[in-house]
Amino acid sequence: MTVMNAFMDDFGKVTVHISRNFFGGKTDSFHLTNEQGDSWECVVRSVEERQDAIIYELTVPSDMGFGIRYYIYESHGRRCEIQYRYIVQKPQFDRLFSYEGKDLGAIYHPTYTTFALWAPTAVQVMVRIRHDRKTNILSMRRSKEGVWRAKWAGDLKRATYVYLVTRNGETVESLDPYGLSSNANSMESAVIDMTALRAIQDKPVTPLLKSAADAVIYEVNVRDLTSSRVDEGHRYHGTYTAFIEQGTQLNGRATGFDYLCRLGVTHIQLQPVVDFATVDENHPEWNYNWGYDAAQFIALEGSYSSSPNDPYARMLEMRKLVTALHSQGLRVTLDLEYNHVYDIAASALEKTVPYYYFRFNESGGLSNGSFCGNDVNSLKPMMRSLLLYAVRFLMTAYCVDGFRFDLMGILDVDTMNEIRREVQKIRKDAIVYGEGWDMPTALADEKKAKIFNQHLMPEIGHFNDTFRDVLKGSTSDYQKNARGYLTGNLGMAHEACGAMTGNTLGSPYFMRFDNPTQSINAIETHDNATAWDKMRSCCSEEPREVRKKRQKMMIAAMMFAQGVPFIHAGMEFCGTKQDNSNSYNAGDAINGMNWERMIFNYDVVEYTRAAIRTRMTHPAFRLTTGEDVKKYVRLNVLEGGILQYDILYPDEKRGTRGIRVLMNPSMQSWTYRYEDDYRVIFDENGGAHTEAGKEIHLEACSVIAAELI
């Protein structure tokens, strides 16, 4: 530490640290001055002796202004500038400086551009503009609520810029927290003329989604879809442009974009496309990352762009990607990493207003519920405002249809509900969902956007880890050998009954959600081992063909359960990561779509398509409320651990009275005779039968669905 540091920690309170190496850390008095020549004698409120320093709490005038420098003098003549610290976390700071204007960032006009940065603790801000190979620096003036403003006369359509912010005794160079795009590796923010982007016409998918239960979500990474070089027809690889190239194939089977369009899903969830930190955008082949290492909250990732140093290229290519998927009837959701940043010191948030945007614990350290070194403080008005601005911009600029939030439990309930309301104002059938895990962040339990507070967020979905672990078996590395119901633990049949309702039924079942639309039913996601890799451990004694049947059963369970089915890319062809359970930086060979494996397991792909088609054909699988589940669903565990799942929901269009699903993870086949007539709509191979009868044959390791005539 330096000899002396002083921090403004509250209105009327300054904390001073004096090193033991300087007069033993002891001093007799303190005085406060400012750059205008005013001075005050300080009252020492308390003294705390530590091994390396002595800490003094001082009482100072509570009406000290912002935007000017203040200094502390101690009795030996040492002086230091006061740094604004925990004062920015106080409610009074929010009352003074929360800004509700809509003009933050760089707003382009053909004849001028305005710049506005919220930085209440700064004493000086300048904006450095690079345009037409020239560099100009503009001084910005401070206005109300701590917003600094400047205006440049002229056309800055292709300009880049950074802010030079003087605060807490130093001047730092910062991106714009509200920057719409940036050049390669986020060196500078970009002034953006939105005209070209808006010229790319979009036709939203119609008709409107009636319910989130009508969605089938498919998670895929932009780079992964086209990183493989084995298929034919790709001119590009691993980019926004490559993602929507048509006509690619391997051995006559569609790959890439065409493959997605033929799978039958309704939503493509893109792993993070908002700017992340650890892939060199000029040389993406050097390294790999999923993208959960957030660098910015609005600007897109440049490593997926055909021209990473052109701030417009990534924006135009992303909009084309979304509109191309829309033209094929596929909606798009974005995976957002808004719970932490990769490097807090490098973040524009910390650079512009230190100590404000992030959450602190009671001891004054950064909250680390994300286990990434920092947690975003969504309770702060300007943090919440930035998140709302970001999702509004992403919705309107790129025409997306919803969002998935990583570690949503770090964020607060009110913020998530506001985000949901904002996006549904723009697109009525937009869906919002995320990871509602109970993270150890410094936030009161009742405020966390976690599963156990689902009743406070009735229109937001949560990944249902109960569904996953009951049907597949525990996901954690140290329980790789643990079986779930569909991987052979027949003793979990009772728990599986609850899971098939999206855990919306109470006693005797485990209830997690009020409504099935809140349950995102995934067997695997990008995290952890794939289902196929797990079965190599928990079902190691079984031959490959049996494990393949179990893979099919898990896919059928996702499609026939109440809730929102979620497929991780590659699960439909028994995808493997070669036992890598955390492949976030493992490279293309591990993470890329393995089209040869798709060919090898094409029967599972066809089975998946049939299961999706069956779900979308029969509304009984897509109940929307907990009351409907209670009214129509009946569950039984039959001899041998067979699960019988009845949905007594009449379908007037088909003239049927309901659906019976039988799930058999055992190695024994069964035949059932009934008084009523049933017609099989989905057999062990995914086929539908035309004839009806009173008998259903259930093969070992299979799922059968039949409609009650």
C-alpha cells in the first residue's frame, strides 16, 4: 500500500489508512481541503490498529460536493486525494444521481453526434475520437445527475471513441458502458448509424407463441455449428455468416443451417454472442471460449465476425443470422452473461464509476457468488437501467425473441421481472428464462432470482435440475456413476412421476414450480458431461445399443413432460465431449458439432424429430398452468418400476380423450391389455400407428405414447 489512502465511504465519513512504515501509522490530526481552497478540521471518530496500518474514521461535512477534488492532510504534512468508495453504494447517492434519461452513450446524427457518460464521481471527463485517420479530444461538461456531455459537429458514422475519465486520483481510458459496438478486441467503442442495420428487413415468426410450453429450445454455439471441416459447402467457418450458409451436407445429409431448420425445434438459443474477453478477435483460431467471460453488455463478439475490426460487420451479420432463422420459422434467444464481468479492473463499469456497479459483502470485499471474482449489483438503479437498456437494444437491433440468463440467481427478482416486462412490450411472445441456482451472493434470499422464489417471477422460466438429475442421474463429476430413472435406477420411478409434470404437483411429489411454463426441462446443457458421456460411467456394463435406447428415452421424456423442452446441440445424435465435463475452453475438436457422429447415429436424430413432432401435434403435452396439470394428469408406478403417465386432456380436433405414456427403463418387455381402445402415436422407434386396439406392447428400454380413442 502507499503511505496514506483516504476513502469517502459515506456522507460525512472518510476512512484513512496510514502505513505503519510512516511514523508508525500514527498522526495527531487531519484536515480536509478541496481544489477551490476551502478547508475543514476533521473529527476522528474511531481508530483501528492493524498489523500493517492504522485505520482512522473521520467525520467530515456531510454536504461535500461531487465533481471536484478533495484532499486529506495529516499532522506530518502528508497529503492524499480522497477516493470515492462505499459512498456510491448508499441510498442517498442513488437519490442524488440516478439518471432516467435515454441519451447515454454515443447518439449518431448525420451532422452531429452527442456523447453522454454517467460518471458522478469523476472530476474530469474527455472523449477521444478517431475518425478519418485523425484523433480529436473533446472536453465534456458535467450536467445534472453526474452525466458528462459533449457534442461533435460533423458526420462521425465510422468513428471510434473512448472516454478519458479522471476519478479517484487517476485518469483511465474506458470503453462506453452503453457502446453499441466496438473494433477488434474491444479497444474502442464505435459510433453507429443504425440505418444500415434497420434496412435488413425482418419478418417475425407467426403466429404468436401462445405459451412458453409451445417452445422447443435448441442450444448451440455460433462457432461450434460450423467449426468442423468435414462437411461440404461451407465457405466460412465459425462465424455469424457461416451459421446461415445453406446447402452444406455430409454424405447427403444436411448439416449446419439446413440441419437446424429440419430438426423441428422452435427456438435456437445462441450461447453468448455479446462481447467476451478471452478470444483474440483478430486470431480466433488461437484459442476458444464459450463466451461466459463477459467484457461488454451490449456490443457483440467480434471473433464471430468476417471483419472484426469493422464495428458494423458483426452487427449486420448478426441481424442477417436472426432474420434468416426467422425466414425458416425459427425464433432466436440469446444467452446473456450479465451476472459478472471477466476482469473487473478492465470493465468500463468499474473504470467510469468505481465501487458502484458491483456487489460488496459486509466486510467490504467484492461479493463472489458467481465464483468469478465479482457479482453485478442489479439492485443499483443505474446497473438495472443498463441491463434494461441492453435487452431493449438487443431485442430491437437484432429482432431476437427472448433471453436466457446465466446464473440468474445472482440477479434480483425485481430486475428480472422488469426485464421480462420490457422485452414482452417489444415482442409479446418473447420468452425469458435462466439458471435459478441459489448462488452465495451478498443478497438477501428473498430478493434472489432463484428457483425457490419462482412464485415471485411467474412468467420466467428456470432450468429444472430436479428433472435432469432424477431422469439422467446426478450431473456432478463426483457422482458420475449415479444412475437416474431412465439410466436404470427403477427405484426413482416415484420421483420421475413428479419430474414428468415439470415438478408442478405437490404431495406426494416434490413440487418446484407453480406452472409448467416455469420449468425448463433439459437433460444436458453446455455445462457438465453430456448424457452420453455420463452413461459411459453409470451404464458402463451395458452395450452401446442399450445406452442408445436410454438416450432416446431421455429425449422422449423431454418432449412428453409438462414444461419447456431444451435440447443441447448434439444430444440428438449421442453427442460426446470425450469425457470433458467443463469444455469451456477445450477447443473446436471437443466442442464443435460432430457431423460424422450425426451420420452414425442418424436414427436418434430421426427419433428426436418424431418426438418433437408428436409434442407439437398434441396439446396435452403442452399444458400451461399448474391447475391444468392437477386437473388432467394422473401418474402411477406399475409393476417392474414402469411409469404410467396419463394426460386426460380431450382433443376435439382428433376426437380423442387423452394420452397415455408408458416409460420402461428396465431390461424386461411388457404387454398391457385395456378395456379402452388406444392408438400408438409414438413407439420405440418414434413411429405412429394407424390402427387402434386394446393392447400395448412396451419394449425394454423404451417409451410408448398412445392416444385414448
